Amino acid sequence: MKVGLAARAICLCALFVEAFSLAAEPVSQAPPEGERALPGRHAYVVQDVLRLCQPRPGLWVDLGAGKGQVAIALLEAADNSVVMVDPKADAMAEGLQTAREQKGLERRLAAVVGVAESLPFPDNTVDLVVSRGSIFFWQDPVQGLREVQRVLRPGGKAYIGGGAGSGYPKSAVAQLIQGRKESMQGDEAEKWQRFVELRRPEQMSEWASRAGLTTFRVLGQGAIADDEHVGQGVWLRFEKPAPAN
């Protein structure tokens, strides 16, 4: 079944690759110099995804996958296939290469070129959508969330936002937050203030409400705060309800 899921995703890629623009989304803010020396965060985020969403087996999507860091961490933590979706084919190609050459996971990973605002999946087909660090650079976050809701199956779940994960070492969390606070006072203060502003819980709640999500929960306290449940960051978690009888 794993191979079948990956094969179907590869077919989707062939069908949809020409339907979506490869124009780059807005360039993400480069992290402060000190962040590059901190431990990786993707595995910690994945542990929260599995704990808080408890996704059922099926079609799992890493939206805004980039080089596949979250997708590969999901493959390592759970026995399920993952489809990466991103407008940048070259970035996903690196992820596929990493999965093949370093991890031996290529049979469970596939890539589809696409954007959040027009997801390349039929209605009611996806069991899990996870997206770390991507929504803040979507052209239209409200439309992107509507699309996620559209493609989810009833009972399917989404975990969208950005952060380090609840299990991330507290010493590294402190360094991460301090570095960002310092950046807000530095030469690029305006950019970093905007970075933090977009990651407020209130902003996530506003996007979800405007997207018409009726049942959702915003977790975390933002880019420069730690939270006992999800650690540093902010996340939107929601589940597609079953249709009314």
C-alpha cells in the first residue's frame, strides 16, 4: 500500500506540474547567525504532530515542504507515505535525493509541484496536512486554509504554523528567542518585527476565521515566547468535520 500511495502521488506530479507557476514565493527571512548553530527542530515538530493530531493512515501531505525536512522526519517517525507540495521543484528534488541517498526512504516519499492557494488534490482525499514555516509566506493565507479544508477528508487533520516543538531543548529555546529579540533591535529591525507580528496567535486566529473554519485551535504564544504544550512558536490545528446528516 505504501508503494501505491507514492506511485499515485508521482502520477499527480506529472499531471499537475505544468498547471502551477514555479515563481518563488516571498523569500523567507534568513535566521539570525546564532540560529544556524542550534539543534534541528523538525523531528521535535513531528513528534507534536503525531501526538496532537494522531493522524490515521492514508494520504499525508507536507505543504510548503521545501527540501523535505518535515516530510523526512515524518517518514522516520511513522509508517506512512508522505507527499511533498511546494512551488519550487528544485528544493523538493533535494529532499527526494536526501531520502534516497541518506535515509533509504525514497519508496514512501513523493513530490508534487503546487501552491497552497490551489492544491493539486481532489476534494476529500487527504488525511493529514502538516506545514511548518510556510503559511507566513503564502500569497493568500486565507485561501490556502480554505484549500486545506477542501482537500481534507472528513476526520482529516491539519497542523499548520511554525515553531521548534515542545521537546526542543530549553537551552536552545532560550537562545532562539533571545537571538530574535536582539534582531528586532538590530540593523534589520523592521523585517524582524514583521516576522514576529505575522506569528502572533491572534493573526493565526484571524486567518482561520476568515477562511470559514468553524472548529480550530491556535496553540503556542508566538515567535518569541515559549509554551508548555507546543514550545516556541504558534500553530493552527483543525479537523474537517463529518458532513451533516
